[in-house]
Amino acid sequence: MSALYTEKAGYFLPGPLTEGPWQPDAQHGGPVAALLARSVENVPSGTAMQVVRLTVELMRPVPLSPLSAEAGLIRPGRRVQLVEAVLRAGDTEVARARALRIRVARLEVPVDRSGPPVPLPSGPAPENLTPRTAFVNAVDLRFARGSWDETGPVTMWTRLLVPVVEGEEPSPLQRAAAAADFGNGVSRVLDFENHTFINPDLTVALARVPEGEWIGFDAVTRLSSEGYGQAEAQIFDAAGPVGRSVQSLIVSAR
């Protein structure tokens, strides 16, 4: 399997695994969020900092074409920093992210190590998934509650199988951002055939750095009767809870 993106001459070339579920010429939000997370992390901080919140705005469908990335510090500080990253296809801005970074200082404080709600997966991945997006083939998905073909809340583990950018090991933030964008799809309450429920944003807030390759989440979708809704999830790793994710939803009949 190849990477999600290949970097060449200052551009990020999306591979076939980035294709999303809503239209064949647009990318899944997971790869886009992970690429924006990488851009944020590459902005020098001047001191040890950790991203505690990443908010991604998907301005329009992100095409399966070369992307340029630009990122910088918009709120400097020794304790708190705000970083912004922008992705463009040609001259068109397609996605943007803002990240809050907090200084790292070792303290003796209580840390929640209550353990995950479900055990880590074991054995080979099941072969009975019904993929609705090519990005599924870049991720090992293991359902502990619910399934890809059922509606309602879901508890599951995910493991990114390929690099976000060719030749690089994905960071914990990149893994969490890529996994969190699955929330509205797997915890859906409507069918794909008759409805769309597209998220124009994604927020990932972390209380600590996720450990290991596996990212778990307990996701639920709630809808209004006025064409919008929300998907949210508790994020966890093998040691226990690490944070939460939230997606706003545009809900439409096909």
C-alpha cells in the first residue's frame, strides 16, 4: 500500500486511498485533517509545545489534485500558541485548520488510566467490511459495538496502515485526526443511499498524547429535523481516554 500523499516539488499529490464517500472526485476528510495536522506540527514553536486542540474547516470538496500547504504562528507565546494552516488546490483555498498549543511542563498530577472501554484488537482484520470510501483501505477498522453496515452508536478501534506523507511515520496527532473523521460515517442514523450527512468541520481535543498505533473511539450521531446535526466521539487508546472529537453535519435527502 502507498502513502496517502506524496510530496513533490512543494506539492502534496493525493493517492487513490484519499478518495472520499460523497463524490468520486473529492477526498475523504480524514487524510485532509491528517495533512493539516502535519502542517501545524511543522511550525517551529521555540519551546516544547503540544497541540491540545485541532479544528479543521473543510471549505469545499477537496479535489483529488495536487495541494499546496502553508502554515504559520498567528498567536505567539511562551505558554500558549495558536497556529493556522491552509491547503490550496491551485489558487483556491479548500481547507484550513487552527491549532491550540500549550507548553509542556512535567508535573506530578493524577492522570486518568482507567483503561479503554473495549480491549485492543487481536488477530487478522476481518474481511467482511463494506467499504464506502477508498480511505477504508488505508485503515484497519475493528468494530466492538455496531458495524459499518448498521446504524446507531459505534465503538471501534482504528489503525492507520500507511504514512500520511510518503517516507514519514505518522504522529499521534495525525493518527487521531485521520481516525476522528470516521465518526459521522460509522455512527450514522440515516442510510447512505437516500441521504447525505457531510461534515464541513472536525474538531479534535486531546487531554494527552495518544500512545501506540491504535486509536479507539466511541461515536454517536444526533440530528435535528432542520437539516443539520452533530457527531461526537470519546477518543481513547490502550491506556484509556485521551480526548474527544466533534463534527457538525449538513444533512440532506438525495
